[in-house]
Amino acid sequence: MKYLLHCIFESSRDNLLSTPSPDGERRLQVVERHGLCAAVSEITIVDELYDIQEIMNYHRAIEWFFRRTTVVPFRFGTLLEELADVERLLENRRTHYSAILNKLDGCAEIGLREIVDKSAQTQALPSSPPVTVCAEGSSPGTLYLKRRKAHFGAESMLAETNQRASAKYRAAFDGMFKEFRSEVSRLENRPGENSGLLLSIHFLVPKDLLERFRLQFAALASDGSSKLLLSGPWPPYNFVLSADSPTA
């Protein structure tokens, strides 16, 4: 028997927090120690974790607690061997998780994505010297260095695009979030389409500022100059580091 860890939250006088999640999901247990609670469910066959319905139920259960209190959500697949391990986790790392809960208190995660197409990248970023083909007789070392230069130039472009987007959206939503995460990745080429970049930006937003945040997003998206998508509010997965996992 193993136990799938869903989330951790503070103990409450409200018995509602000890109520199992909605019907149709794996039955949850709430383990309490030293002012903290952990929501877990039993797993008898690890292969069950790869079932899509199990994944959906897992995140639905976290949402159930998130709507009622502040939670430290865990990534799907965080397993502990027995209930005693859950108890030890709450006891040994209570200060650590209490600090995270304090940081996340009253907040939700909002995701923003922007697609930057190839032409926009060319206009936004300074031009770099083209990589020339080695003349006949050039050494393999020279060709290698030129290829490495092109590689680092591309990585520099990603970093610069990320930095520019971070500054842009930090300013646009100033005063509406507590923390900010951003990353940029390349989109795969599709026939007949320009390659581009995908900016993924995550905000830790106080719940009382969510409507203001949405209105500001609508104003940004209204001019149609950027391909923007807003998602959330979600449990703050991107503001709980992988190092916070008991299996890390």
C-alpha cells in the first residue's frame, strides 16, 4: 500500500476540511499533526497513476481544498510508503510548510501565455551576424566553433525575450501580484507557419485582486497586437518548488 499526497494545509476548527472530496473520486484521508493537515489517498497499484481519470480526480481533489483554504499543492505522483511517513513529514517539516503556507495565504495562480511569431522576434531583437558556411579546407574545429556560436546566439535570444517579457508584464500588472515566474520555449514548426516562441508567465495573485487582474488583461488583449491567453485561478503549483516535495 502506498499513499498519494495531494496537498498540505493548516488545521482548522471547521470540520468541513476533514470531509472527503466529492463523489466519484478516490476516497481521501486527512492526516493531522502539529497544526498541519495532509490530504492523501491510498494507492494499491502504482500503474493506476497513469490513468487519465486518476490524474483528473487528483487535481479535482486539490481544487476542492483550494476553494476552502490555502494549500501547498503537490505534483501528481508524489508517493509515500505508509501513513507513518505522512505523519513524520508533517512533524519534521512543519516549519518549512508553515512558511510556504504563509507566503501563499489568500492567493491563487494566474497563467498568461503569449505567442511571439518569427517576424516579431526579428523586429524586437538586435540582428546577429549570420553564420557563414565554412570555405573548403576549413578545419572541423572552425566549423564546430561557428555552430557553437550560433547555438549560444539562439539561447541568448531566448533569454533576452524572456527578460523583455518579464519587464513588460511586471509593469502591466504592477501592484496586482506577490510573486512572478516566467519561462520561454520554442514552438515546433508547422507546415506553412513561421516558427515562434511561447512565453509562459505565472503570477501569484491575492484573491481580492483577481477581478482587477482580469480587467487589466482584457485591456492588454483588446488591441489585438499580441496573441494572449489567460488561465486560472489555479492552486499555486508554480510557486511550490520541486525541492519542497518529500520525494525530492
